[in-house]
Amino acid sequence: MRLIDEGSPDVRYLVIHGMGGIGKTTLAKVVFNQICGRFHGCSFLLSVREASEGGNVVQLQKQLLSEILNIKQVEIFDCDAGINQIKRRFRNKKVLIVLDDLDKQDQLIKLAEKHDWFGPGSRIIITTRDTHYLPIKEENRRNNVRTHFKEFKIYEMRELCHRHALQLYSKHAFEMDSPPHDYYHISRNIISKTGGLPLALEVISSSLCGKSKQLWKATLKKLELVSNQDVHHKLMIGFEMLEVAQREIFLDIACYFIGEEKIHPHYMWKALDFSPKIEIFVLSRKSLIKVDGDNRLSMHDLLRDLGREIVRQEDKVHEKRSRLWSPKDALNVVQHRKGTENITALKLTGLPKEHNFTSEEFSWLPNLRLLELEGGNLVGDFKNLLSSLKWLSWRCCPSDLRAINLCLQNLVVLKLSDSKIPKNWNGWSPCLANRELKVIHLMRCHLSTTPNFSTCLNLRVLVFVEHCLESPQIGSSISKLEHLKRLEIIAARVQPSKLSRSPHFDLCAVPSAICRLKYLSSLKLEGQCIRELHPSIGEMAALTCLSLMHCYQLRKLPYSIGKLRSLLVLNLFNTRIKKLPDSIGDLVRLEKMNLGYTRIRELPNSIGGLESLRDLDLQYSDIRALPASIGYLKRLQRLYMIFSKIRELPNSIGDLKMLEAMHLGYTQIRELPNSIGGLESLLLLGLQNTKIIELPTSIGHLRRLKIFHMRGSKIRKLPKAIGMLENLTSLGYDGYRNIDMTWPPQLSQLFISGDDFQSLTCPPQLLTLDTFCSDRQYLTRLPLGLRFLVLHGVKSPIEHRLLFELRYLSDLWLWGWCLTEIEIEQLENLHCLRVWDCKSLVRLSGLSRLGKLEVLDIRDCSQLIEIRDLGEIESLETLHIQKCGSIERLPDLSRLHKLQILSVYQCKSLQGLPDLSNSLEALLIKDLSSIERLPDLSKLQKLRDFIICHWESLQSLPDLPNSCHRDIHACPLLGESGDISVSCRWCRKANPGLSSRWPPMCS
């Protein structure tokens, strides 16, 4: 953690270096989980090396952008575009990124090459077995740590010491911290032969758990023949202890199913007469695979490499191996008709161009059981071919299948994605005409009609994810799927303007048919036109998950819902339900219930019967009070009521001894009961913008509390008890604190206003301060280690050098200052300056002194006329100017050679755009009513994004570079952009229906 040095404003790379299996990824995960909450955005990219070898670097870039920006879909078409987006969108963000298992410089170049791609305080953690490709030079070495020039710090991982190795080994072999006396010596000898390598220790000890001592001795003999450096041979010992079925499943996962949902290959393995439930359990217990919280399969990259090496060793030539996971190798075998009966699995995805495959080519593959395709077609007579196929995954499958006599009579899993499937598609018949089919999974498919399911009556999983807009009703044959366990019909999010003419899967008349599926355990009907559930839903006794989120027309639940005694998850987010039936309390196994964005006004008293409930989400609901029975929810851990209409809490709230987080922000609640002190597990309490006037003294009993925010509330004085919160790190409040109150010892973030500035002394360990400042002398008492400072309401000029000593300050926010001129003094590490809502401001100056300024954001300064030295900030990368209605011209920006993003919104006096820098990558403009035309932009060759909207006076578009992406709407004179956009916040503001139908996703 010392190398992470969170307090430092620089961008830092931490390289965790060591041999495979030593625990680099595990250490990175621990560090990531400990500090991720302190960054603007976080992303953990697993197995970068494998993704790069598979040509999926663009996918990694998409994942990185999606996770840090918290958006679902990111459009990137090549690596260069991804690099530009990362540089442009992360410049002013403090991010935490983990790049796991790098082995080439090219991977770093495409994901996180330079420190100036990221905002101040960012941390990039790299795990690697080799550091030679990194741009570093060794300077000195001490205690496992090598320091290097610039921003790289390297931590070398060593093998476990004997004591820790013995503890890890005993945990897996004996489920205790040390071995029994009669196993001590052989355990010690096995440990010494593993070289203290955690992964090898875990695999070998797990494999020996419960085995005879004779097998222990045989294992020790094998280890004595292996050198300490030969990790693969040590892991191979664990593989050799597996039974045949376990080996096959292990190899399938290593070659194809890492990241795959467990249930899908489960059915394929079952069709092979394996016992996947038992075998997966055994492989997991032996530490050879893992199953994550989303039920997806994973394994350590060394074990993946081991599995693939085992397959390579089957034969020197590809065609005599059992599995071909490299598309290039698979294509070579198929097209040159080299197939043999040995080959059981092929992957033909991600190829440079689409290929049609003939029946003759597949005639050489009689035992093929798994096939992955992308694009192309099957051509020819497939009679008696692919008869062993059990898994078919096809992305961009053809709308007209050219194979004749194709009959996949043993197919178990069918996965189609990103495909246009017409009515009466000729691919359904060969796929569905068998009793073995267990899984149909369609993602992002334009489906004209659902197929007739009457020929695949043993189906267990039916999933339509992000389906297209024009989909008609589901056929009634779905009611014949008596063995179905999981049904998911999830609509793609679309613009509401299209909803009226798009019924999606119109389920208004279908629920009664669905309710006859007695074995169904998971039912997700999301974004559908459901008005009510059929009462017979109560007969679905096996149901454990019911999600109806975004079913905007759903108004009530039937009383029979209480019969779902097996239900664990109930999601009613963004429905129009007004009342829960009393029978809801009969759901004694329910663990999670989401009532956010519903019309429910009160919870029935029977809610206290939900004895297993852990998560209760009431955000944006109409609920005004909680029943006293809420105190019976002894296992409740999270209670979200932000923006609900709640007005009071019952005294019984203090009985929630396991509650960890309670959000009451933006509600009408007026007081907290004294029993609040009984929440002994509470970590987070949010009271922002509530009507609460006074805190009870029992607040000091919340000894585990870490985050406590109450800004915008009516609380005007903090009680002395706040100082008793020994674990509090973040505090936000308005008003005054008790004169006898001491600051909590761990406090690092403080958000205050209205305090007595004459007497207030901030805790010296503060890193973030957000405060009103009417007295400039207060600035002389600011903690010198501040990184982030927000100053509101300054009324008199600040003398020079008052802020000069804040040498680590990277972000400065000037909000609501009552000055006509603001002159910025020299701040050597300032990266981001925001000037907001300064209504009297006429002139902003001193910017040329900010040698490291990268982001300048000026908003709602209605009198601003001049921004001095703007054209001289050579380090500037992002410039945003919004609602500055008096500014008529901007200075020449052509010399800002690092400027990448320029956005100008609602500056109605602006007469034209200035000369722009050739480095510009994104130009965003909204409503510049004094401008009718834009200059030629075709010379801005780096311009990637051109976004204009809500501009009624614009008469024509400028010339743009050919590679530039255009996003234009609500510019009526252009004649091509009259539509509203669901992603535009101005459109949502002008059309409330957009927001009400598609509110932000919250959890």
C-alpha cells in the first residue's frame, strides 16, 4: 500500500512482478477492493495476454471505457479509436485500473501507455511475469521493491515462507490451520517440493484432501522428480488425479468456456453421460476451476495454459488433437479437409473475413460435438453429417441457411447472436427437431417470429436478450415446454418515440401460458407490455427469481404471489404497481426486493414476515412511512430510500442489527428515532437534503460508520457524539459543530457549509474539502495536503499566495463567487479548474500561470466577457464553456496543441468559433443562437466526434474529415435531425416521458 501512495497527486503505475501462480492477481484483487471506492472510476481487466492473443484488444478497450464511465455500450471499431477515446475521456478522471497478466509492450500501448492519459491521482496496477517490455530503468533495490524513473514502481512477489505455506496447505488439505500430528512431516516435505508457490500448494493440497496416505506418498515421489521451477509439472499432478469425466470438463473449460455461464455447458456435459454437477464441484474443491458470483466459469491462467498444453501434447499435428480453439488453426484443418475423428471441438470465430463451409469439409469431422461460427453459411448436402454436434454457437448467422438435409438430432445448446432471423427461418427445423435440445439463447437478434417449440419439449433454458423492436407475440407453443426452468425475455432499451409502434414481445395475453410452466425457477420479463400477471402465477412453486423491471404498464400483483414460497429475488423496478398484496409477507425465503420507481404508497404490515430479506430498494417510490414490522427483518443489510416520499422512521428501525447501508437522501423525513444507535453494523448513512433538524445523541454509538453525509438537511449543529465515530472517513454537513466536538481520527473527506469560519480548524489529514468561504482568512488555515478543494460563495478578492502553499492541490472548484474579476494564482500541480455559477464574473485571468492545467470548465457565468490567456494554456486538453450568455468571442485556440475536447453550450452571444487546434478530437456544440454557419473543419484530421444539438438557427453543416462520427439532432433547419434522443439530457428534460419510462439504472 505504501507504493500505491494514494495521497500523491501524480499518476502512478504499480507493477506486481513474479512467476506464474505466485498470487499476483490475488494481490491485485485485494488492493483493488480496498481502494476502489476512492476513485472516480475503476476497471479490472483480467487475462490481457489471452485476450490479445485472441485479437480481442478492442473488446478490452470497450470494457475499460464501459466500466469507468458506467455506460453499457461503447462504439469502437479499431484499436486507434479506442486509444483516442481512453485518452480523451479519462484525462480529467481519477481512475483505478488493473491490467492483469500483461506480457507485451503493445498491450500497454493500447490500454494505458502514458500517465498523461489519466487524471491526477490515478493508479494503474499491472501484473506480469516479465518486466523487460516495460519502459523502465532500474535505479535501486530494497526490500522486494525496485524503484524506477518516472511513474513506475515494481513490487516483486516471492514464494510463501514455510509458516504461511503450511497454513495455506492445511486449509485445503485438512480444513484447519495446521496438519494433524501424523501428517506433519509428509505435509512439510510436500510443501518444500512445491517451492512455496501458492497455486501449486492449493491444487495439490485440494487434490489430496480426504485421500489415503499411500496416495500422499506417491504424490511426494512425483514431486521429487520435478524441479522447483517447473510449475506445469507440479500442476499436472493435480490433473492426473482427476477421473476421465473431470479431465474432459477441465479441458473444455480451459479451451472454450472461461467466462461462460455454467448452466449452458452443464447440459452439454450431461448429454455426454457426465455428472457435471458433481464434477464441477470436485474441480472447484480441487482449486482447478472457480465459479464466480454470476455462476460463470473461470480458472487461473496457468491452469488454462496447462489445459491447452495437454491438448497440444496429444499430437504434433493439429488435426489429430481433440480441440482446436485457435480460429486460424481450425480454419486450416476444415478448408484443407484435414479433419479426423479425433477432433471434437472447433472455434471458427474472429476470422478476417466470412467463410462458407461445405458439407464435404465437415464430412471429415464425424465426432464434432462443439462448433462456434461467426458469419458465413453452411452449403451443400449435410445428410448424416454433424450428427454428434451438441453445441452450436453462431454469431451473425445467415437469414437463409443453404444447407440441405441438415438434422442436428443431438443438439443440446443453440446460441445465436447479432443475427437477422426471418419468419419461417429454415434454420429452426434442423436445430429444434430433436428431444435433446436443452438451451436456446438468442442475443440481439432481429426475430420476425418465435419458432414452434413443440418439437423440443425437453427445453430447460429459453433466453431472448436485447431482442429487436419489431418482435410480435410469442407463440402459444411456449406453454408446452413443461420442463423449462429458466425463461428470460429482455427488451433492448429503445427511444420511447418508437415504443408506440413496437410491441416488443407483446405479452399482454401470454402470461397465463407462461404460468403453466410448473418447473420454472427463473422468470425475467423485462421491458415488456405486461398489464397484469395471471393469478395462476402462484402455482409456479419452483420459482426463485421473478423480474418484471421496466414493465411500465404493470399496475398490480395478484394475491397468489404469496404462494411463491421458494422466491429469492423479486424485482419490480420501474413498474406502475400501486400496492403490494398482504400475501407478500408469506415469501419467507425472499432475499432481495426492488420496489424502486413504483407507485407504491405504503408497505403492508405483513412485510415483517420476510425473515430472509437482505436488500430492500425503495428509491423514487411513493412510500411515505415504514410499518413497525420492518424491525422484524433481522437479516436486512441494505435499505435504499433515496428520493422516496418517506416522512418518518419507526422506532423499530434500531432492531436491524445487520444493516450496513441506509440511504434517506432527498426525502421528507424530519427526525431520526433515538433507536438509530442500535444499528451496530451500519457503515453508510445518507441524510442529504432531508428535513431533519437535529441528530439524536445515540448517533455516537455507530462505531463502525465510515460515510455520513447530511448536506442540504436542516441540521444546524453537529452533536459532540460525532467525534466518537472512530472509523468515519467521509463527513458532509451544513451548519455548525459543537464547540467541544473533536474531529473523528480517520476523517479524510469533509463537505461543509455554514460553519464558524473564525474558529474552525480542519483536521490536518484532510485530502478533500468542499466548503462555503465568506471569510478569506479562513483560507490560511487550510490543510496543506489537500488534493481536492471546492470553495463556494467567496465575496472578497483573495490575496495572492493564500492558496500558493497547497502544493498537492490537483482539483479546484470555484462555485458561486460574488466577484467581477477572478485572478488565479500559481498552483504548480493544478490539473483541473472549474468556475461555476459566478453570476457577477466579468473577467477570468491568471490562467497562464497554471503550467499543468488540463481541464477548464466554465458554466453559468452569465456576465463573463473575457477569459484572459486562454489561448496560452499549452497543457490544456479539455475546454468546456456553458451558459455564458455575454461572451461574444473566444481567443485563437490553434496553439493549444494538446487540446482534444471542446464543448460550447448555450453561449447565445457568441458570434463564431475561433481558430481551432489540429489536435482536436471531439467538438460538442449546443444552441449557439447567434451563429448560422460553422467554418470548414475538414482540416482537423484528428476530429473523431462531431456532436451538435438543439440549435434552431444552424442552416448548414461544415465540411468534416471523412473519419469523423456525426451525432446530430434537434436542428430543424438542417432538415435531417428532427428526432429526439433518449441519451440527451436536454431531450429528457423537454420530454418527461423519456425519463419516466426509462429512468437511470440504480441498485
